[in-house]
Amino acid sequence: MLNISHIIPLICFWHTVTNQISKYDQELISNNIVSLIHCLLFMTHHNYDYNVDYAAHMSIGYYTYDLIYILSCIYKSKSKDELKRRVPFIIHHFIAIYLLNASQTGESESKYYFLYGYNVLETSNIMLYVSYHLHKKYENYLHLNIISEFFQLLWYSYFRIIIFSSFMYTNKTFFFQLDLVTQFIVIILHCMGITWSYKLVKKNIKNFNILKELHGYGDGSTHSALLNSKCNHD
């Protein structure tokens, strides 16, 4: 059962962790490291069946803290572009909190399905955090970033499309027993995974073209533009 008294201390915990890491690195990089720490902590709890109820509370605390941080960034910038950039993360966080809350308020069987599905989604993000970190810390290492983005495509698409689709199909009876709001949210998550996989495919095609030009197989007149685009990409 959801215990609100756990959430506030956990929000403070994630705030403290972020502040400590921010002392040693840039804000964007430190936030990415904290996201990876959260991901690994939940996976460890789930895969070793160690206090998964607390792990769910830990994730709710993390996403609540990150939502507060995101909303504060939007308020400070007062920019429509910043709002547009942050909207997918806001939607993702609200969905994650909703599903984690559902895992704590439902029956033990539904808890297993919710937390298993959530673990698949969290696992899919590992290479996203790794690739982002490499890009920010070693942006001049073009080949390293291209390789990491290729593995990001393989890893993310495998979990978000193959594993998650298989999970939904295998447990379709449970899925259709859920209320319509939860079904809709799960479908949105699945569509977001497919959409992001498609974007990763496009990014890797672009990377492939860059490699072709670097090694003299493409149109040399566009090599500089492609290289600059890659190095300046966020």
C-alpha cells in the first residue's frame, strides 16, 4: 500500500543526492547521473526481489522531485521552447507515478505485472543515460558517440519494442481487465517507445552517413556541415 510518509523523505533524499553530484559536474550531466542511479537502484531491488514496495516508493519520490525541478526550470526560463522541450518528460513522469501508485493500491497479482512492466521500461533507459553522458563529457570523440548511439538503438528498441510488446501480448488478459484510463496510459507508453526508437533509427542513419564521409565514401562537400551538426547536437 502506498505510504505517503515515505515520499517526502525520499524527495529530500533525491534533492540531496542531486546537489552533492552537482558540486562536481555540470547540472545537465549531474541530473543524468542521478537518473541513472535511480534506474540502477530500482532494477537491483526488482531483479533481486528486495523490498520492491520500498523501491516503488523510491521511484515515486524520484519522479516527484524531478517534476518539481522541471517545473521550476520552466518557471525560471518563461520560454515556450523550454516548455515544449520538457513536455514529454512531464508526461512520462506523471505516467510513471500513476502506474507505480497503481502497483501499490491494487492486488498482489497486479503489483507483479505493474512492477515487471515498469522494470522493463527502466532497463531500456540505461544506454540512453550512458550515451548522453558520453556525448556531454566526450563530445569530441565522434566515433565513441556514434558507437554508443548505435548500442543505444539496439538496447532501447529491444526492451521497448520486443520485450515490452511480448509482455503485453503474453499478459493480454490482465491488460484488458484494467480500467480504460490505465489501458490508455500503457498504450501511450508503448507508442512513445516506438516513436523514440524511430528517432534513434534516424539518428543512426545520420551517423552512418557521417562515417561514410569521414572515410571518403560520401560527398566531401557536406562533410564539414555533418560533422558540425553531430558535434553540436544535444
